[in-house]
Amino acid sequence: MWFLQWRHFKPIRKKRSRGQNIVSAVLWDLDGTIADTEILHFRAWRDVMARHGVAYDFATFQAGFGRPNSEILPELLGEEATPERVAQISAEKERLFRRLLQEEGVELLPGVQEWLERFQAAGVAQVISSSGPMANIVATVACLDIGDFFRALLTGAVLPRGKPDPALFLLSAAAVGAEPQECLVLEDSIHGIQAARRAGMASVAVGKLTATPELAALLEEEGPPTLAVASLADLTWEQCQQLWAAARLEKGPGRQSVG
């Protein structure tokens, strides 16, 4: 397993023999997809922003979920958002999150352990593609003891643009030598699903996102196939194969029939 922050590199391209499994890579979001870290992140944001005199409620947290701190904090701080202050508050928030994580722990969401094992057994490359800083990714993966399932851990925190920009997912695919249409993205945020579709990748939307009007509207647009499931425990291998196949054919609107 290797770690990638931001550097220029040439993608590795693999030659695929006829009849070989079309499944190549699964790109996992971390917070809210693999583990329910929502409350820990909210508490960290709320407490740190209070120290700096900024009111912060759960609705504000949800509006920014899945986006990098470098984009969220200027909106919260307004004219006081100097680069130095943004960096300082961001670092404070992430340190507090990691302290809470260490003190209270976190658990895998339903279905995650089973899918990690299934993809690994099938020879599918698995990557964490998270907007969070690398220190958070490493701490969470270590807390959950799931590091051996992944070929790479990638952070979008230092990219010029975060999700919904597709750069993080395109870099994740290149890291394991996969073409975009060979990848499946697992995400719980609207920004993440938008990024996956812009990258030309099939995706599975999970959790609370699946009941939102924002996702319903997005799925009416043309684009790579997206499946909505309340929990990864409800996902089937047949659905995964259908998503990959539809993405490779580049067919139809965003909402595809996947069983």
C-alpha cells in the first residue's frame, strides 16, 4: 500500500486480455461511507469555530460535508479568511477530530466489512479517495484495522480543487492503473457523486444521500450510471457488474437499470 498526496506522475496502464473480469478498481470515500464519523467531525467543527467566535450548527456542517476545509472556511470566515487563519483553524479542527477518534473510536458501517473482503477476494484493487487530510485517513484506517484491504490511500486535501472536481478520483484510478470506466466509486455525499460522474465513473450513492432531492435531480441528468442504496449491506455483486458494464458502454442517462 502506498500514500499519495499531490505530485505529477504518469498513469500506469494495464493491458487487459479478452474475457478478463471488467472489474478493475473500487474507489472508497471514507467518512460516511466506510465509517460513521459524522458526529465526531461535527463536534470538532462546532467546538473549534466557537473558539473563533463563529456560530456553527448542524445544517452548516451538512452543507459542507465532503468538501475540503480550504473551500469551507473562507465561506464561514468571510473577510477574515486569510490563508494563514484558514490553515490555522483547519489544523485545529483536524487535530481535535483525531483526538476524539482516539478517545471514542468508530465502527464500520453495515456491509463495509463484507464488501472489503469480497472485492479483495475477487482481485479488485481498492483505494481510499477522501477529501480529508492524510493524517485523518491514516488514523481512521488504523482505528478500524482495515489497512491491508487497500492498494493506496489518497487525499484530496492538497489538490487545487476538491470534490465535485474529478481530480481525486482520476488520480486514484491512475494510482492502480485503472481506466475511469473500469472504476466504481462508493460515496455518501452529493459532491462525491458529482465528482465520480465527471470522472466518467460508475458510482453507488449510500446512506442519507439516497433520500435527498439533490441526488434525485442529479440522476435525471445524462452521465455515467449511479445506483442508490440505503446501505452497502443491500448492494449485490450483480449490481456492481451491471454498473461497470454500463459505464464501459457509456450509455444512457445517469439513472440506469441495475436490477
